[in-house]
Amino acid sequence: MDPDAALGLVKHGATLLLLDVPQYNVLGLDTQMLSAGPNFKGIKMIPPGPHFVYYSSSSRDGKEFSPIIGFFIDASPSEVIVRRWDQKEERLVKISEEEEERYCQAVKSLEFDRQLGPYNLSQYGDWKHLSNFITKSVIERIEPIGGEITVACEPGMVKNTPKTAMEKALVEQLKTSKFSTSVDESQSRRCYYTSIPRVIKQKGICGQELTSLNLDKTQLLESLLIKDYGSSEDILLGELQFAFIAFLMGQSLEAFLQWKSLVSLLFGCTEAPFHTRTQLFTQIAQIPVVQWDRHQHCWMIHGFLPIAFCIIFARTSFH
């Protein structure tokens, strides 16, 4: 790349400055993953817009990894986002505003330039395809308190959700994992996903009508769009993509179950795709929320969780 063009991208793109990240820790940004080296300080030339950051702490020999922690960001042009590795908590944390300002100036003065890896722009198209309906407002609407999404805090959150035998086995596995974190329900950091009824129950109608409503979920879809999504199809699609990314890259069980509920709802509609919501289903057909084979590399992370998710995904029924 031409030096002037590269400098322009450095100045216009956002920067993710990550301080004190131990060597061998796995870090991901969107569809890109890397292992931290001894001089690693983050990623530069990040295109403005929404992105998903996720990481896993490593043992000293680089052979064992903790469950992934992830969070969404909405990067502005030339913005510098700073996080520091907390050795005790084994996670990335924010720093004080005063300290952050000093580091922002240092980044803009190119003091960290040699220690920052460039965002792989050749993969940006894949990321946009996965996230084109995710906006700052969608992130703020769904993200948990503190912004962090991790399966280690989720076993208790999904206890009342209908699950297959394989999903139940995974929850039990998480409960007994050494990485599992006990979170009080009042302090839980769960995402604020829309509640999707699995079965429609309605008083005052005959059995035949009730059966019809459950066979064709169009009326339920219309009700949810009006009541929970402010009649915005784009917000529903944004939540679908948010859950898919949090599940695929962040390995969140809660996100997997929400994605499954939304896909089941959409696949359960007979009338909507051809009459009332043709545009919505045309857009759904153009985003890879029901495809995973082209992104299999995201699963190739050390640990027990990817294998369990692959088994669940392969055996999932959307009826």
C-alpha cells in the first residue's frame, strides 16, 4: 500500500489500544483472530462503525484458554478506544478518563504505531455482511450492564428456557466448569433480548384457531414488531445479527438460544414471506444468519465449548 494512503487510513480509522495483554492470549475483532505477541498493543486502521471485540486468557504455556469474553463497540472516525489487562480478574477493563486522554494523544502522535497491528481490510466485507443491521442504538438496546458477554456467567440465566438434551448437557457442563462464575440474579449481566414466545396461548378462541396461530407464526411476528420493535424490521434484523455474532464469536449460550428463537419464529411464518412482510424476508435471505460453514474458523479455538456448540448446532431443530 502507498505510504500516504496507509497514513490516511491510520488517521481516519479507529484504534483499539490494549495495554498489558499477556503473551499467547487469544484476541478477536470481527472475523479476525490473533494470538498476542510480546510487543502487541492493539489494532489500528479500524473502519468506523460497529465491531465485536472478543478474547480469551491463556495459561503461561499457551495450552489452556478460559471462556471467551466479548463486547460490542461503535467506533467513530479517528477514535481511540483504550483497555488495560487486569491480571487479577483476567479481563480487559476501562481506565480513568485522564489516563485515557494521555494514551489517546500518544496514539495520535504515532507513538504506538509499530506495536499496533493493522485491521485486515480484505475481510471487512465479510464483517459488513454479518453486521449491516447492527447500529449504536441496537447495541445499547441489547448489551448487558457493563457490556461484557461471556458464557461463564450464563448457566443460571438460561435455566427456565426450553432446551434440547444436548443444550441441557452443555449447561450442566458449564456449571461444573472451573471457569463458571456464580452470579446473583439481581446482579446478572444478561443481554436485554426480546422475549419470543415458543407457543402461542390466547384465551377466548377455539382450538382450531389456536392451532392455526401456532402453525403460522405471522400474527405473532406482527405483534412483536409493533410491541417490541416499534414496527421497525431493521431493529429485529439487528437483534438477529447481534445474537448470531455473540453466539458465533463470543460463544454465548444465551445468544445461541435467542438466535434459535428468532430463526424459529421467522421460519414458522407462512403468510408473512409472501404477503405482509415480503421485504423483511428478502433481507433475511441476504444475510448469513442461518449459515455457518463459511465462518468455521471462528470455532477453531482451544477449549471444550466450540465442540459442544457444533454438536448442538448440527442437531438443532427449528420447528
